[in-house]
Amino acid sequence: MRQVQPRQNNLGIGGWIWAGNYKLERYLYILHRVTGLGILLFLLIHLTMTTVFRIQGQETWEATMSILHNPWFKFGEYLVVVALIYHALNGLRLILQELGFLMGKPTPPIYPYRDSLRKKRRWTMAMIGIIIILCLVFFYDFISGGW
């Protein structure tokens, strides 16, 4: 019997983006990781800066708030909302999939093999559609000055 040698994994972080013939679910998984890290970073910065500026007094707080009314900061807030929407809905999809609700009935492994990706793909496309609709609603609110 021949000894099988494991392949080296030299891809590093670049392997997150391109490591072969990825399907849609893999890219959604990568985006889920990135949005999770972005939301964590935002929360840490937000809580730290809010605490620091509130402790320094009313004048410092008002000066900081006047700086943050810049359109670039407003666009950043929109990106945080988009990341939250995506992360929440994709997390819900992953939970339902992990619990087996979106997988479909198992089929016997008889050639030609059939998988349950078709049912998962419908739910994935529905989730992407809901994300796009919610992002457009928030974008309309963003450009109309609702924030």
C-alpha cells in the first residue's frame, strides 16, 4: 500500500480569497468572517472613544460630535449597517443550515450522485435578495438625510 503525502498549505491569508474552485457559499463564508471582524473592530473603537470623550467633558464631546457629522463618517455608518445586516442574515442562514432545516432529505449514494445544494442554493439566493433589499432601504434613508 502506497503512503499518501499530505499537501503543504502555503496559501496563508491569500487562501481566504482564492484557493481554487470556490463556490458561492465559500465566498459568503469569507465575507461573514470579514464582516464579523469589522463589526468587532467598530464596537471596540466606538466604546473606547465614547468613553474617553465623555470623560473629558461636555466641550470635548460636542467638538467630537461636530467632526463626526462629516459625510465620510456617515458613509462609514452606512457600511457598518450593511455589515450588520449581512452578518445577521447570513448567520441565521448558517444556523438553520447547521440544524438541518435547509438541507433537504438525504438521498442514497447511488450514481449519478445528487446533493442537496439545490435546496440550499434557493435559500442562499433568498437571503442575498433580502440583504440587497434591506441595504437599498437603508441607502435611501442615508441619501435622503434620515441619519
